[in-house]
Amino acid sequence: MTLEYLKKATLTANSDASETHEIVKGILSDIEAGGDAKALEYAKKFDRYEGNVMLTPEEIEAACALVSDKLKADIQFAHENVKRFAEAQKATVSDVEIEIVPGMIAGQKAIPVDAAGCYVPGGRYSHIASAIMTVTTAKVAGCHHITACSPPRPEIGVNPAIVYAAHISGADKIMALGGVQGVAAMTFGLFGLPKANILVGPGNQFVAEAKRILFGRVGIDMIAGPTDSLVLADKTADPLIVATDLVSQAEHGYNSPVWLVTDDRALAEKVMDLVPGLIDDLPELNRENAFAAWRDYAEVILCADREEMAACSDSYAPEHLTVQAEDLKWWLNRLTCYGSLFLGEETTVSYGDKATGTNHVLPTSGAASYTGGLSVHKYMKIVTWQQATREGSKQVAQATARISRLEGMEGHARAADVRLAKYFPGENFDLTADG
């Protein structure tokens, strides 16, 4: 590809990865060794919070009472959409039973994990929607215990709207603990929690790194770190909407990349002219984040045609991918690497982030090249089983014995031999390796 960068990033999402790794590794080791007390120390240090960590039913009820009826209705609306979509996803996975050869039956079962730990960001912004996205899908999957964990504010605790969203979505426990210490508490089973089988939810680079380090001893949805978004736009796109969509995602954080890929130079230049003014018009915190993200991480890329645009997008494998171009069907069929796709001007990443029902916990930093986002399937184990009659095992046993001997695995071969000898005592079988 002969891409022309009208704006090139000076940093990437991995620019400070090694330093982050060492910090997180140290915190996890401290908490694993020190348990509840050490987790509380980090809560005091990082969250400046010394209140109750595990919310009581009374505290949950009190927090819910602080949420306005109008906001409750919006949260209920989003929850119902996410629940409906998750139920539709679950319906795509079914138990299977098939007769492989006469008398030999094999099958699969979908079994939900027992305990899920859902991280809900609440530091820079209060991610109410993340509580809905993570807890609802775990509940639909059938997890037996769901913990929602969110950073508390000093002297205040967890945002009441997050508490309400987690509660109505089905959380069994709600914990006022942020960052690495929150992830550690769910993983190690602190404060009376069952040890999580899977950790899910977005977070900053420290939360993402904690999940990366812990993966293996606990399952994770994916590495969901700093958000990234790419817009594919042609000459038919509205520059103001394109620019607004880019800025809307840049406000996530100083290290949230946004990319514009286009085959129209005039559109690219117009968008670049509009973005600074749109950033300046944001509230202070949002403005600071968007300004840094645009300055250090954003890119504007000019391509020769739509095929080159699509190839460029696939190489970036963005978390969020928006198409504002002609022939949306072509793009839907052509694009292969993204966390979630938004086709046409009439939808936007913000819709998916909050209320349409598709999940907003998505792969970042190129992970969309090999995985999709959080879904009800992430909480489910697809396991297999088999059962056979003696006659049904006859052919399988012979093939197993010969293949095993060819591989040099005599013990495996004898597990087949002994069954043939027992079930068919009067028959002779050629069970030698050949080759």
C-alpha cells in the first residue's frame, strides 16, 4: 500500500508498556501476599478511600435511591437492549450430539463459568454502561456468582448510577475498589468473594496489564486497554460528523488513538481543520484528554481507493470501526478486522457504547485481528463428551492403537488394546504401527 499520512502519530498505545508492567506486577504480588489488608492499603493510596469495600444491601438500596427516575429509565432501556442481544447470542450456541460412526456418539455442551468478576471503570469517567455490558451478559450466560467492582470516589464511594446499573443487571456483590487492587481482589477471592473464573471489562493501561499478567490462572475477556477508533470516510461523508465522531472517542483518555482513513484529500483537510475547534469546545477534563490524544496518537491517512482503505483498516484492526461511505454492503462484506462495526452516518460508536445492545467491551491495540468483543459466549465453556457401545468402539480402537504406536505412545495404544481384547476375545487385530 502507498499510504500518505497527512497526520502521523508520535506515540502508540504501547509506548509506556514496560513501566506499566513492572508497576502492576509489584502491586499484584503485594496484594496476593498481603490479602485484604494490603488491598485496603492500595485503596487508600490510589483511591483515597477508606469506606466500606463490600457494599451491603442497605448501601445498595441507598445508592439506588439517589438515582433520578429519568436516569433509571435510561439505564433500564440500555439494560433491556443488552439483555435482548445477549439472549440472541446465547441462542446461537446449542448442545450437540452426533453419531460419529455407528455406536460412537460425541457431543458438546455449553457450560457457564461459575464466578465472573466485572470491572467497571469509574475514575476519570463513571462508566455506567460498562456495568450494564459486563454484568448483564454474565447473568444471561448463567454465571452463578457475579461481582461488579468499581473505583470509589473519596468520601463518596461508587457512583450511585453505577451501583444501580450493576444491581438491576444482576450483580451478586458490588465492590468499592478500583484499579489493580480491584482486579486482584476478584482474582484472589478477597473480602469473602469466590475466586473469579473470568475477569471482564474495560479499564486503563494498569487494569489491562493486570488482566494480561493474571491470564492463565484466571480467564479474561481480552486485553481491553485504552480505547481506539477508526473512521473510514469517502467524498460523500459529512466532515463535521466525521470530526465529531473522532473527537467523541479521543475524549476517552490522553492515550486513546483515533484514525481517519479516506480516499478524499479535501475531506481529510476539512476534518483536520474542524477537530481543534471541536476539542476546544469540550469541558475541561474532556478537552485535555482529547487534545493530548489528537496531538500524540491520532492519524489521518490518505489512500488511493476504497480497497486500499479497507486493507489499511484491516491492518490497524481497530476496536471501533465506523464507515461513512457509499455502498455500505460492500464494506460489510469486505472488512474483516474490527471489534464492532458502525455502518453509515445514522449510527455512531457512542450508540454502541451506551444503549443499542451490542457490547462495548471490545479488543484494543490490534487484538481485533484475532478476537471479537465481550459476548455471552465469553462466559461459557464449550466442552465435549463421548459415549460408545462396544461395537461402536471397535473401529475407533484399532485406529487409535495404530496411530498411537506410530507416534511412539505405547501407553495410549494399550488403552485401546485392552478394550479390544475384552470386548472381542475371539478376534485378531493388526495393531502394529506401519511406517
